[in-house]
Amino acid sequence: MDISKRRHNLVQPSAEAYLIASRRCELMNLQYFLQMGKLVQSISNLVHGLQRERGASSIFLGSGGEKFGLERKTMVAESECLYTVFKRALAEIHEELTTHPVSSHLLAHIASALHGLESLTALRVRVKARALSVPETTESYSTLIQRLITVVFEAADTAVDPSLARLLVAMVHLMKGKEFCGQERAAGSVGFSTGRFDSALSRRMTHLVEAQGRCFEVFVEFADEQSGQLLKSLLAHEREQEVERLRRFGCAIGRYKPLDPEHADHWFALMSERMDELKKVEESVENSFHGRCAERYADARNSLAHHEVLIAALEQPENSVPSMLVLCEPDNSGQIQSGEVWNSDGIGQQSGRSIFDLVQAQSRRLQQMSEDLQSAKDALEERKVQEKAVLLLMRHRKINNDDAHRVLRKLAMDQGKKLPEVARALVSMADVLK
Amino acid sequence: MDISKRRHNLVQPSAEAYLIASRRCELMNLQYFLQMGKLVQSISNLVHGLQRERGASSIFLGSGGEKFGLERKTMVAESECLYTVFKRALAEIHEELTTHPVSSHLLAHIASALHGLESLTALRVRVKARALSVPETTESYSTLIQRLITVVFEAADTAVDPSLARLLVAMVHLMKGKEFCGQERAAGSVGFSTGRFDSALSRRMTHLVEAQGRCFEVFVEFADEQSGQLLKSLLAHEREQEVERLRRFGCAIGRYKPLDPEHADHWFALMSERMDELKKVEESVENSFHGRCAERYADARNSLAHHEVLIAALEQPENSVPSMLVLCEPDNSGQIQSGEVWNSDGIGQQSGRSIFDLVQAQSRRLQQMSEDLQSAKDALEERKVQEKAVLLLMRHRKINNDDAHRVLRKLAMDQGKKLPEVARALVSMADVLK
């Protein structure tokens, strides 16, 4: 790329060279995220494929091999295809990934996801031979899907551009929400096909519904306008009323009232449709991400070119310079940033002053970006703290994940506080008690 | 380096390859910080030189050119020399700096520091011609020194290894504290040489003494044991009593009681000696940093080599493998980490399981490192928030920096809260009111 070719001009340390280097560094990072967008897209597709495969495998096993035999085979073939695309996306970003010095977490999580994917073939053989139970199969697929989502989470954590970080945070929460939806489909299928929801299953359904809700809230907060609207219309669609009706069976009906097993197919079809629609929202975010990346990249390249011209002009005052130089660098709102418009009167006599202006403007701009980035990073941090609080509760009280979530929610309700606040308090207390 | 040569083995995405890549990424980053240590050292030396030059220039100007003429010239020559060393350190790390995608802030601040350094020659010409006042000169040098310290601050912010981040946080606070000491020397010199401290000057002295105290507190919290002890013995030295005695003149005596101007030379000599001693503490931190970097680097290289051997063994189960493989990777406390000791019984039949263990161990290790890193990053974040709160107060109340610090301290005292807490509350309120 042109970036690496230009690098060697800079070896003499000067303010101008480092100003340009700072801009190039941003450019390089945007290039990296353009490719990261493709990787995230391939993960979103692969996760969707695995979710479909998980659903089909469960029904296949649950029906004693009578249903979904063919569908499962087709879906396996599709997933294999998506796995290949994922590996290709990974190979394309490989160079950048492995030279990015802060991405050792990301790389470790990719290793973990790949390891899971490598064991898929063995899992499928056992499913085909009906050598596994429905819960075991669901669990295996879910673990793998969770690892793939974690890769997107870690990618979001390495973003330094606030608008890109926001979209990745939105994406992670949407993927998480869709996965809770997938788990709800599985839990509901068990209930409807066996004809009853015991209290553990009802509780699980309630937990999964609430967890989806929270993910979608965070999503709407961080997504672009259009994708946010898309999710809102999905949640306002008439299908949701039917989903709600069936959920009420699952959550409200006691364990002694048998259900019509006919509901099972209806539920599965309805929830599958819902997940396909959620997938479309993911695609909308991906498009926004790609568009935003390309836009920021074009801006940054333009702005770098402007800086190079300006600095060349400042260094050679004998050259003719237009009387007013305007750095056309729109900020997020599309307006020209103040502080980047300046008069060239000073060039020649006071070239130092003008380079000073450029240096100051770059520092201010980066400072503003840091502050904007913070809210997106806070959302990721909150999720981490909540997961840590849940793990703590699981370990200390010897309860399962769902119950730990419930304890946390109850604590928040009892204390009239927000969930992240209670989670943080719990984690900090645990550190003290350790 | 051997790292880049090995990179091309990894193009086929597999869990093993990414596990190794994650380790290599850590190694690369440690290599970067080994060089960063040299840059920080050259900045510490350059700042010390500029502080000496600032002191000599002030006395030269204050005495109407009678005193410190020769000393100033020698110090200018020394600073020039240190500037060259700094530029060399910068050139050596240049490649890594400009390809590190998250360092655009760091690069922008280096640009800003270099720009200040480039204007030094012009400043010196004006000092020599006695065309500047003492406050103007002090201000120019102080701005430049502040920019150099900010480079170290930003370097600390890019550290991902917790033990290295802690030492850099300690270093930044020590450098800041030493600079407050330098400013106190300047303020005291003005008071003693004019024979009086007006109330503004007394307030400034009080502020600078308190600011030093807070910096040294944070330093002791984050420094290595030995450097922390070194600072403590410095602060317990008998020189401190003499400094205190002179400070009391400055802070306590009213504006109408003239002082013996003889105190001026004594004060300057005493404070200069104090700064030279603080410089030695900086050198101790630098040594610890270098030692820690080299140690972590050797560990990481060893551990990478072990992983490579292990993974090769796992991939070729026909090779003979010792019956118990122990990854000798001591953690911070020097103990072998659990989870990295595992039995090789599984190799062959269950090689997947063993690679899974390695992958899990790497994830856990990185997770622990993230958590340890947090407290160091928090100290940096607190400093940022305090500086933001001070800026807010300056802008809203139209007061100067010292007064803003005082308002903040008073708020904290009145509310019985800690300074960072009050600063955070102020900043968050300002966001709401904006």
C-alpha cells in the first residue's frame, strides 16, 4: 500500500514528520477496520448458519431421526461453506492481525473459536449417529457460537475510532440478543415437544427473554439510525404478538397442564423466521459499518494529502501559496472543524506558528475522539463486569448461569439500582474479600 | 527479528497458529517497550537538562546578565547534546512507532514536543540578548517540558503489560512531581531575589508543594520497591528540613516584611540539589523498567518456544513425547501457573483436548493481565479527569490554573470526598449542563 512506501521519508524526526505519521497511523487503522468489517460479516454469517444447524440437529435428535434429516444435511453443507468464507476472511486480515501489537487477546479468542470449529466434524458425526442427547448437542453448538461472538467483542475492544467502535458495540449486542433468541427457540422447542414446561424451563425462558431485551436496548443506543429503526419495526411486527402468546404458555402454565405438541412446529418456524429477520438487521449494521469505514478512510486520506501539501508549502515559503488554505475535513456532523481553517498570511514569516496550529488541531481532534470513544468502551466494560459478577455468584453460591443472572437482577431491584451498578459493587466487594 | 521471519508459517488459519500468533504478538509488544524505555530515558534526561537551563536562564535574566552567564552556556550545550540523544532514540523506535496502529495520539504529542524543541534556538537567542522577561522565559521552558512529559504519559497509556504500565505510571508522576519542584524553585527564586512574596506568589508556592505531594504519593503506589524507598529516603533527608524552613518564609510571611535577598542563592542551590536527587530516583525507575522488560521478554520468548515445541508434538503424535510436559512460565510471584501444567497422557487420543487447555490457559492469563492493567490505567484516567476538571473551572470561573486546583481541593475537603471523586462529579455535571 502507499502507506508503507511513504514510511521511509520520515526517518528524520521533525514535528511535521510526526504530524503526518499521526495521520497515517489513523489511516492504517481504518484500513485494518475495513478488513475487520469483512471478518465480522463472515462471523455473523457463520453464526447464523450454526444456529440453523443447531436447531435442525435438535429436532432431528428429538424426533428420533424422523424429522429434519435432509434439512440438517443441507444446513451442514451451508455451514461448511460459511466456514470456508470465514477462514478466507481470516487469511486476508492475517498480516494486519498478527502485527497489531495490542491484539493478543483477539488472537487468543480466534484460536479458541478455530479450535471449536475444528471439532465440528466430530460433533456432526455423533449427531448423525444419534449418539448425543439434545441438550448435549445444543450445548456444544452454543459454546462454539459464544466463542465466535467473543471474537467480535474483542474486535470492538480494539477499535479506536468512536463511530466504528459504536457500530461494533451495537453489532456485538445484536449478535448476543439473536443468540439468546436462538437459545429461547431451543428451550421452547423442548417444552412444546415434550408437552410441558417445568419450573426450571419456565425460568430459563424468562431469563432468555429478559436478556434479549437488554441486548436490544444497548443495540438501539449504539446502532446507526437506520439499523435501530429496522430492529424497532421487527419488534413491532405482528409476529411478536404470536411469539408472546406462545411464550405465555411456556412461562405461565404450570407443570401439570400438558400442552398440545402441535405448538412445537409452530414455535420453531416462528422463532426461526424471527432469527432470519434479526440477521437482516445485522446485515444493515454491517453495511453501515462498511460505509462508515470507507467514508472515514476517504476523509482521512484526503486530510493526509491536504496536510502533506500544506506542510510542503510551509517548508518552502518561496513557492506560491493560495492566500487562504482550508482543510476540508468534515467532522461527524458534516461541518468543517474550527481550528483547521486558517489564514496563510503567517506562512513565510511565522511558518512555525502555522505548523503549531496543525499540531494543536490534531491533538484536540484526537482528544475529542478519545472522549467519544469512552461511552462505547464503557458499554463493553459493563458487559465484562456483569459477566464477571455472574461468574462470581455461580462460584460462591454454586448456582447456574440463569440463576446467577436472576440473583443479580433481584439485587438491583431490591436496592433500586441499575444492573451494571450492582454488578460493579459485587465485583469490587469480591476483590476485597478475596 | 526472528518474529517477522516466522510470520509466514501462519497463513493457514488454525487454532494452533493463532495461539502462537497471540504469544508472538505479546513478544512483539515487549520488544517495542524495550525500545520505548530508551525513549523515556532520553526524555527524562532532556527534561532534566531543560529544567537546569530554565533555572540558569532565569537567574541570568533576573540578575541583568551578571550571574550564570557561563553556566547557562554550558547548560545549553548539554541540552543540545541530550536533544540529539532524544532524536536518536526516536529514530530507533520510529519504525515501530509509526506502524503501531493505536499510537496516533502518541505520535501527535511527539510532533507537539518536537515542534517546541525546534523553537528552542530562537528562545535562546532572545534570552542571550535579554529580550525576554523572567516569567516569559520560565513559561516557554515549562510549556516545552510539559509537552515532553505528555509523551511519557501517552506511552504509559499504550502499555498492555500490567507491570510495565505500572512503572510508566510511576515514572510519569515522578516526572510531574519533579517538574512541580522545578516550578517551585522558580517561584521561590522570584520571591527571595525580590525580597518579598506577595499573596499570589505565596498561594502558588502552596499549590506547587501540594501538587508535588500528590504526585509522589501516586509514585510510591506504582513504583517498584527499591525506587519507592529511594524517594522515601530523599523525602526523609535533612535537606528537606531546610527546604521547609525556607518555604515557610515564602508561604507565611506577609507582603510587607522584606526578606534577606541572600536567601535566593541558598534556595536555588538547595532546590537544584533536590532535583538532581529526584533525577536519581527517575534513573532507578528506568533501570527497573529495563530489567522488567528484558525479564518479561525472555519469559515470553521461552514460553513461545515451549508452546511451539508442544504444539509440534501434539500435531505429530508418532513422535516420542516426554510423559509430563510442564510449561515453566512463572507468573509475577515467581510461581508456576496452574493450568499450564498438564499431563501428556491425552496426547495422541485427545490432542484436541490438550490444545484446548493451552488455548484456555492463554485466555485466562490475558484476562488476568487485563484486570491487573486496570488499576494502572485508572491512575492515568484520574489524572486526565482532574486536568479536565481544572480546565472546566478555569473556563467557567475565569480563574487561573492554580486557583482552579485550589477550588477543586476545597470542594473535596468541604464534601469530605477524595479529589478524583470530586473531579469526576464536576466533569460529569459539566457534560449534563453543556
